Amino acid sequence: DGGITQSPKYLFRKEGQNVTLSCEQNLNHDAMYWYRQDPGQGLRLIYYSQIVNDFQKGDIAEGYSVSREKKESFPLTVTSAQKNPTAFYLCASSPQTGRGTGELFFGEGSRLTVL
Amino acid sequence: AQSVTQPDIHITVSEGASLELRCNYSYGATPYLFWYVQSPGQGLQLLLKYFSGDTLVQGIKGFEAEFKRSQSSFNLRKPSVHWSDAAEYFCAVVRYNTNAGKSTFGDGTTLTVKP
């Protein structure tokens, strides 16, 4: 079935380590997004990408990095510069950019805990 | 900047009772509006969306929402709640003036269903 796959579902990290969260989609969507979710704060946009080899910062990009080398893949790296990385991370894709439905298709999420 | 407000952090209703979740938005033009639902530890799933036309939209699982331009609202309703509706609900708005289709989310409303 088509969808978005995030891995790992749970990840533990020591302070000072970089970690990379995987996001793969087989929906043939152009746009992909990373959101961070904290209790009581809804979803906040970290990075987004409209096409391969291009991406833009969202509202809370500091301490994160991304790449978009393939249409299907949009990995997120949480660097040691991110001061409070413990959170639930959601990857999403959308079928069109600049026009179209705007509907987001979400993965199941990755929960990162810094020890 | 656009914003979304969900005034109710937590709502409790009895099974079989009606439900209304409130959503207000701030935006310079008519936005694209969405309601998503999230079960604990899961990604978000689209319930319904409004782009234009009929201001009363039907969604999955028996949900509906009404767009009221004069009140900048997009409230979600269900005539009879089932125990399986217990979840967190997010209202979102998408802007397309920047050719990005980025969504802004409210902080969410947690629904508890009493037996």
C-alpha cells in the first residue's frame, strides 16, 4: 500500500550526539515536511521541501538539518545544537505544491528521547 | 501571519452525545481549512477539508464542519459520539500565496468519551 514510512519509531540519544530520522514515501508526492510535536503545542514546522535538491527552513529549523536527494526520501538530522530535542517528530507529504489540495499525509511518527 | 486557535484544550462528552469542537483562524483571505485526528502515538489522519463552495462539508467517520467567513470559524461537529472517537483533534489552515502550501496548526483539542 502507498504511504509514508518513518523509522525508527523510538530512538534514544545521549546529549551531544547527532541522530537521523528516516522518512520515505511511495505516494509520488512532490512536497515533504517535517513537524515537531510537543504536548500542548500542536505541530510546528521544522523544514519542508517542494522538489528534489531544494528545501526551506520552517518556523523552528535551528539545530536541525535535512536533505532531499530523492523524491521519495526526506531524512531529518537532529544535531547536538538542538537544545531540547526530546519530542515526537512527524513527517508528511503533500501531492502538489503551490496549488492543489494541500492535504497532508502523515507517517506514524518517531519519538526521540535524549538521555 | 496566519494563526489558528482552538479554544478548548480538553472536552469530555458522553457516548451518544453530540460534539462540537471550535476552530478560529486569522488569515487575510479565504484559506484552505482542514481537520485532522490523531490517536495516541500515531500520525494524523485527515477528517475533512474546505476549499470553496458549500460551507458545510462532510468528512469521514460521520464528522462534518461548517465554514463561517463572518466569524472566521471552522467548527467540527458530530451528532452522536462513539467511544472510538476519543483522540486529539487538530484544525489547520494552509496558505497558498507563497507557493509552498505550508500548514499552520492549532494546539489541538483532546476529546474524552465517557461510557
